[in-house]
Amino acid sequence: MRSHGWSGNAPASDGEAIDRILDAAGAMIAEPGSTVRIADVARSLGVTRQTVYRYFPGTDALLISVAMRSADGFLDQLARHIQGLTDPLAAMVESMAFSVENLAGDERIRLLLSEPGRAGTTVSLTGETAIAFGRGMLRRFDVDWASHGFDDRDVDELAEFTLRLLHSYLVDRGPAPHDGAQLRRFLARWVGPALVRPHEASVVRG
């Protein structure tokens, strides 16, 4: 690990360096009217831009990492909340409802997803990094995906679909039901068919 800069207080490991970079970027996101740029993050830490680029190839990767780290504690809560749900429909409906109910009030995530003027750019929830994150989330469920007819590609597509739907709820709640039993009924009605009959899309000719 390079020790140049860091305002005279070099991190002891790469992990600590990454944490400091994410802390600095997160603090900037939380400031009204602020913009997150690699150069600004580097300046606040007393390092060169190349030092930040060593850990994050660009602003988008940095912002995604900030959002995902912010969600780490939430994912542990989610895993505990749906523990024991082995049916794909029950697990997905409850996980999505729980996510909407608990993440909608997270100002940092809302800014990252919907306000490029403050974060410099919006975060994509459908890029390779985000999909891998969603796939990992689904694999934490107590669902035997293979026994229910879902192969690896199905799980990847389900992760993308889930992230797209969650994104829409977090950015624009709209008139759709958004809490309690009403939200769960809404999700079960419209998400349910895709989970109960995942391969019926084959009848659609592309």
C-alpha cells in the first residue's frame, strides 16, 4: 500500500485506505449542494487522484461502493427478517416490502439514486457491480433456487428485475401502495406470476 500523502497520517492497510475514501465521499454526498469528484475526495484526504484511482477506477464505482457500504447493515437486518422463508414468492415479496419500508427514508441512498446535481452522477443499479451485489443478496435467502427451477442466469435476471423495481420505489414512490399488507398484496399479485412460473416467458418470440 502506498503511504504518500494522507495528511501525514497514512492508513495501516488497504482496507483502512478504502474506508477513509468511502467516508470522505459519503460525507460529501451528505452535504447539500455538494458534488462528488475524485479530485475533491483526494484533496480532502491529502492524497493524489492517482491514489484514489488505485482503489476506485472512477466516480461511478466510488458512488456504488458508498451506496453498498451504506446498505451493509441493512442487508444483515434483511437476512434476519426473512430467515426461514424457503418459498421464492414469500421470500421475494417480504424482502422487497421490507426494503421499500426501510430504505425509502435513507437520504444518502435517495441522493445517490436520484439527484445527479448533488452527487455529480447517478448510481446505476443495473451495472455489473450492482447485479453481483443483488445476486449475492438473493443467495443469502433460505431459498433453494435450483429446486424451484431457477438456474444461475435466472437468479441474475431476478436480481436485475428486483433492483430495477426497488430503484423505482426509492426514487418515486408514486400512488402505488407502499407499506404494510397493501404493499405485500400488490407485490404478490404482480411479481408472483414471474416467480411461480419463471419459464413461461419462452412463449414470447423475440
